[in-house]
Amino acid sequence: MLPEERDHAYVWDMLQAALELQEMNQGSSFEDFVDDIKLMRATERSLEIMGEAARRLSPEFKEQHNQISWHLMIGQRNIIAHEYGQIDYEMLYQTVREDVPAMIIQFQHILPNEGDL
């Protein structure tokens, strides 16, 4: 797989995780979110996948698409994976509600047609 194709595959993984995040959190309030341990853990995992995929992108690709805060995604992934006792669930909820919809649009603009991956 060529590096560009690999980068697009990682963005596709991020897009899928973001779409899942949006769907599973749709209509839930913050109180619903923190009262549903399965939803919280699924949200953590999807954000972790996004951060891990962002970490694996080539430096050239990240620079080419520097309008996306790759370092924030990676940092959030690191907290979820390694410092799970310090997870700020209000921030995770805000990320899903406020940032993920914009990320979906950005990922869709970056990707070639899905059949090209």
C-alpha cells in the first residue's frame, strides 16, 4: 500500500469512528451520557481509535491537512489509553457534540471516493 493510500485508510477509519460516535450519542444529554457506562466506554473507544489513526498518519499528510487538530486527537487518545483516571467526561461529551460533526465534514473532504481506497 502506498503511503498516500495508507493515510487515506487511516482517515477512513477516523470517519467511520466519528460517524459511529455521532449515531450512538444522538439525542443523549450529558446526564444520559454519564449514566450509561456502555455509551461512555464506546465513546472512549471510538475517540481512542480516531487518535490512534491520527498518530499513524504520515507527517507530510498531517502538514498537508493542517486545518485539522491532529495533535489534539492524539493527545485525547493518550489520556484515554494511558491516564484513564483523568478522563474529563464533560470534555468527551462536548467533543462528540461540538467537534465530531465538523470532523466528519473535514474527513469527507479529504477522502477520495470510498471505492478508491
